[in-house]
Amino acid sequence: MNHLEEGNELTLDFDKIARSVEKCGGVIPVAIQNFDTREVILVAYTNEAAFRKAIETRRAILWSTSRNELWEKGATSGNTFDLLEVYVNCEQNSLLYLVRPRGQAICHTRNKAGRARNCFYRRLNLDTMKLDNLDP
């Protein structure tokens, strides 16, 4: 079991963006939301190259802060996302992509039944500060 992805301990990575900026230059967060259901699918990052490629291709192209490369969400699984709308926040330092998934899977994690789930499948219990898995 991957404890970061499946465990119930809260271990937030407050330094991830800083490490990414050191490696690749400027990145900004992108909230990815399902156009049809309005469900928040994930939060990722983009840099200028990924942003331009996403606009050009109308696909969810992002910047992988782990691999330090352009990343098309779902390219490996075939479950890519069509980019339908882009919103910019007031300070122009984050984006919201409204997408339509082109397959069944959304997240690379799976529940016990083997089905892909939304990336926000754990809720923080504010009393215990433990993570509750809503889609085990």
C-alpha cells in the first residue's frame, strides 16, 4: 500500500511548488473540474509551455512537477481530457480548466473494486486530523 495515496495520515507537502520552481522555473496551480458534473477532479500545475500546448490542442496538457516534463493527463491510460473552458483568477496566478473526460478513469488510484476514483476521495476529519477514505 502506498501510504501517501492510501493511508489515513495527513502529510501535506508544502514545499512541492518551491522544489518544482527550482527545477523548471515558474509554475502555477490548475484546478481541473468536470464540465458536466462540476466535480473537482484534481489540482495540477502548468508552466508557460504546457499552457500554450493545452490551448493549442484543446487537451488537458499540464506540467508534471514529479517528472519535470509536459504531461497530458490520461495519455498513458487513454483516458484523456478535452479542454472546454479556461478561467483565470483575479491575481492571474492560478487557473481553472473545465474538461470533459474521454474515458472512464479519472485518477490513477483505484478503490477496492478496482474502479478509478476522483482524486479527492479522502476527507479530513477535523476532530481527529485523520483522513477518511470516502471511496475505499
